[in-house]
Amino acid sequence: MAKTTIADVARLADVSASSVSNLLNGRSQRMRPATQERIQNAIEALGFTPSLAARQLKTGHSPFIGLIVPSVADPFFGCFARYVEEEASEKGYQVLLGNSDRNSDREKRYAEMLWGSGVRGIIFGSSLVKFDHLADLYREGMHFVSFYRSAHSGAQFIADSIGVDNIQATRLLTKHLLALGHRRIGFVSGPTDMICRLDRLEGFYKTLEEANISIDKQLVWEGANGDFGSTSFIELGRQGAHYLLSLSEPPSAIIAINDMHAFGVYAGARDLGVKVPEDLSVAGIDDIMLSAVSVTPLTTIKQPIRDIARLSVERLIDRLENDSAQEPVHLMLPSSLIVRESTSRYAGRPAR
């Protein structure tokens, strides 16, 4: 029995083959709903499955894009991966996912594997300071859209980037806590060898300086040696809280590098009999789903994650299907402060 082709679908739906191709490749914006319905019905009636091999021969690349994130165990990146998949699917692409644990060797291996499979575009959720390990693939023709970019990135190959201003994110949180009367504010992070963490720490320092508050490096906990992957975030936040709250002059408020670290701060404070927010104000970044329903609901910075996913997919596919020599695009979308019950006015006593 001969394999069903696009021409067979077009005949049954009484449309041109190009109309069927446009629908399959996500280019149906100007197509009448009735026409779309006839094509879909014909596809289902004939059991038609597009040939990926044929499409690759025609376009020069496979209908896949890569997505490499630190770990989908982090709810933020799990959500981001889901949105990327939805946006890509609407445009006729599938997503191949890799978890890098912020390891440059793993990122390189994933990227090389994708290149060997015909993939010519990757979205990176990584925030490593250097991307030198990907330079060879870039020169060969791989396209990249990066989630993070800043002055800390240094000189490296040109790639598009779409994300938020991480300096502004911690500026918003620090100003919020200062307005509540807090002056000794702690900061819990992982090792600051990633762009987003460098930027968030910079925003914290800048805001304190503008408020004429001396920076006390004791109040910044940058993590422990060893594993600092997404599955360890809560434990790292807990360790950070233990350290900061055991200082001779502990902070009255703590900013965590992300919401998962903030939940770890909750646990560490509870271990020491410190109540949130009565004794200690806590804030995070990301506004993951749990932030609004946790006990205590978390003050945090909301990132427009769905918009970042949509624009990243659109930009990558535009490079793949149109002019790959376009000037790079660097978009910074606005983030917003979400105030919940985890932050309160300074009570005038140390968090012991």
C-alpha cells in the first residue's frame, strides 16, 4: 500500500498542496478556519504522518530545535521547557531537551549531539559566564538564543538573548525591604560564577550603596563547596539561613537567589526557632507556582516566563527559516515585584 502524501491530503481536502504544507508548518495565520478544518479532517481520515526525512532534505535542517536548561527539577525551568515546547509545536517544530546541571562539558556534548542529528538551533537556559565551549559549533552554523546576557558575559560569539534585567530584580527587592525599615539584609546565593547570580548580587550591592548602607560581606552567603544543582537548592537555602542567623549580628531580612533557595531559608529559620515574617522577612526571585500557596506566601520577583519562551522560539525559528545573517537581538523584558506575607516591617530586634 502506497504511503499517503501531502498531495493525497490536498486532493481530499480540495486545497493546494502548499496549503497543506503551510498548515503543517505553522503558517496558517491567514487561512480560513473552514479550510483548516477540511485539511485536519483529511489528515485524520488518511492517517497522514509528515515525513521528517523529506522535510530535512527540502529545508536543509530537521524540524527540531534544542533546549538545554540547568535542570527541569527546578520548577522554573520545568515550566519554561513546557512553554517552549508549546510554542515550538504551534510552529511545526519539536523540542529535544537536555539537562546540563550548569556544566560546560555536558552542554557541549548535548550541543554536538544535536548538531549531528541535524538540529541547527538551540535555546540555552544556562547562565554560565563563558560560552567559549560552544564557539566551534557557532562557527559551523549553529544558532543560539540565550536566556541570560549581561556585561559579565565578556567577549564571546554573537548570539541572540531574551530575558529579564537581573540587576533590576534585586534592586526591586532590596528597595522593598529598605522601605520596610530593614537595614541588615542578608543575601543567600549559590557560587557566583553564573551571569544571573552576578547580576542579582550587583543589584543588591548597588541599592545598598545608594541608600548609604555599608556593605557587610558577612551577610552574603555564596554556598557550600560541592553539589549546587537544582535538586540541592532547598538544602543550600537552609544552610545559608543557618549561617546568617548564627552571626553575632544577624540580618532582619534575607533575599534568596531564587524561590527554591527562599523555601530553604524558611526551613533553616524554622530549625532555629525564627518565625517568618515576625522575626525575619524573606524574599525570592522567579514566582514559581508554589510561591503563592506556600506557608507563608513568598514575596518574590515575577519573570514573564511565557513571553520569554515565545520570543525565544520565534527568534530561533526566524533565524532558521529566514535570514540567518540578521543582527543579534538582545531583549530585556520587565519583571515585577509581587509582595506577599513573607516580608513585613522591621520589628526592631535581631532575628535570633
